Amino acid sequence: MATPPPDRIGKYEIVGELGRGATASVYLARDPFAQREVALKLAFPEALKDRERGRLYSHLFLNEASLVGKLNHPHIVQIYDAVVADDLCYIVMEYVPGGTLEAFCTPDRLLPVERVVEIAFKCSRALDFAHRLGVTHRDIKPANILVAGANAGSGDIKISDFGAAITGSAERTQVSGIGSPAYMSPQQVKEQPLDHRTDIYSLGVVMYQLLAGQLPFQASNNYNMVYQIINTAPTPLHQLRREVPASLEAIVARAMAKELDRRYAEWTEFAQDLAEFFRSKKRRAAAQDFAETEKFDTLRSLTFFADFSDVEIWEVVGFSQWREVAPGDLVMRDGEPGDFFCFLADGELKVSKHGKILNLLTAGDCFGEMAVISRGAQLRGADVSALTDAKVITVRGEALARASEACRMHFYQAFLEVLANRLALANQRLAAF
């Protein structure tokens, strides 16, 4: 008979039990001070004191507790608090309602190909963020990737469980001690020094499983699994799922390359190929449908956003509006009030006044920002219309006002640079007369 959950652990009010494992129970709790729901993982004292594996369990728990407040990224489960004492050990984390990717690893519940690529892209950027802080996850698998909300087809994802994480590349690992053998890289199963490339391999395995509905290597015991990981090639993806294109199969194969010199060397390379897959595929249900992967990669490539962190770029993805316009379409009208500004992601626009062309805008240009950054009501001073098919990104003033302080600061710094460049260009034109 299961032990009923306590009413309170520390300052946290326990709402109910979310799950129970070999070493800990996870509860839904409420933080009365921050006024939010959290997930609280409470370690079993008997597991931490176990003669055979107690030291390993304690290491994993302390490892995760050490990351409190360090991995603040939209696609990583945040760790808010931790208490580690002889009689009480718990970790308080962001609560993510929904399930994990484990539910979509069977042939009858496969996600669309584009959704799998989107998930992998977000994971790659999040793990790159962790890598830049010196953290290698070392246990990437579907069970450690949470899907926020009930809709797996569109819900956001968050990577969880950094208990097995290492810093640097000098630490070694044991197959029987840490990690899930089916997702381990050849370097990990051979107990070699590890770095971020072991996570790249593991994410490749996750992609393979989500696309095919089965693991690339299947065995009845760890010894056979290790042998296959080191020595055999997986079944080609297209033989298991015909709609997987060759370009995507090549990306997964490179991520899962057994030799380090054939695998992606950096997360940025992996993410870039995933983004390029979206650009080349051009399979949108409608002209106005932009994948978040495409949005992130587009913003990241614009000079205006050069000083924005990845976290801030994801924030902009969340509050910006994207659309495609056809030649002749008006984007801004002379004399009308405006509470938004825009970026041109692709194509060409013209700025005109009474039919006279004042300027031409190309990819990367920002326009209309004076209506937002100046005091009082601001009227547009010219028409802006499309010369070619174009992609326009719109940011409304109210959305910018609600953005994080760091994000707003980078916007205003970039606005100053835009205005300085325009002033310099105007001076050059005056000097030419």
C-alpha cells in the first residue's frame, strides 16, 4: 500500500503525487511565496543509504541540485531550489504539465516528420546553451524530454533530468552506473572521456526513434546492445518510414556517426542543418504558417539581433508576428498611426512618398520603429510596399513593453545603431551635393 503524500515539504504545499521511481517520488506542489505550481522531487532516504548503489544515487541527486538557477533557458526545465540534508533531500523544479516523448516512439503514434525536426532543433539549441556553460547532459532520451500541454503536435518541449550531467570532458562513465545504454554513444559505452558530442549522438538516436518508431539498435541485454552500438549500422530510416527524405536521413546519420571526426563537431552545425531542412522543404500547410525553427534561425541570422542571447531570440519568436506579402501589398501607409515596427526577413520593399521612391529595403532592414520609441502618437511618414514576394516580421509596441528587461535593452541598443547608421548615410548624401 502506497504511503500517502505529506501535506507540506519545507515551505512547499503538496497538492498530489505525479510519479514514483526507484529513488524518489515527484509531487505537484505549490510555492506560496512565488505563487506558482512546482514539481518537487523527494529522495527516498533508504535509496541514498543503499549499500550497493547509494553513493551513485547520492551523486545524481547532488549533481542535479548543484544546477539550481544555472540553466535558465526556455527549453530546459528550470531548477528553482534544493535542500540536501541527512534526513531530507529534495529538488524543486519547474512544473511542466503534459507527458514525455516516450509516448511517440511506437509506429502507431509517430509525430509528423516536420514536428520531429522542430523538437530536435529546440533540443540542439538548449543543449548548446548548456554546453556553453560547461554542462553535458549525458542522458538524453525521450523520457527526459517533456512536452508542455496536451497537444504533442504543437506543445513546447523542455529537457529535464540533469542528474547524470558532467562538466568538462575529462570524466568517465560506466554503462551500468549512469545513462541509458540504448541512447549511449560508442565513446560512452567504451568508457572514454566525454564531451558534448555524446549528447549529439544521443539526440540523433532520439530522432531516429521518433521518426522510425523503433530504436536503431535493439538487444535483449546490455552486452549485445554495446556490441551493436560499436560495430553495426542501423536499418536505414527510409526503409522503416518512406516519407523520411534523404536529406533528413543524412542529418540523423551524421549525428549518430560512430567516429567523432564524422559526427557533428558543434551543436551549431547540427542546428543549422535542421534549419536548412525546413528552408529547403517548403511544405507549409498555408503561406502564413511559419515553423518556430524557421523563425529562430531567421532572427539569429539578422544583424539587428547579433547581440541577443538565444534565450532572448526565443522570447522574440514568441511575441513577434510573421506574414508573407505579395508585390504591391502595403505594409505601412503614409499618415496612419502605428504602434508597431517591422523587419524584412526576405524580399524587397520600397519606401515612397506621393509616388516618389525614397528608399529600398532589403533582407535584415528594420523599419517603422520611430512610431514605437518616440513619445506620444506617431504617424507614418511614408508608404512601405512590397516590390517582390517578401516575408515581414512585425513587433507591436505593447509586446515589446511586456518583454524581459534584457530583451528590451537589446532592442533599444540595436535601435540606436540603426538610427546612427541612417544619420551617417544622410550625411553622406548631403555631402554629395
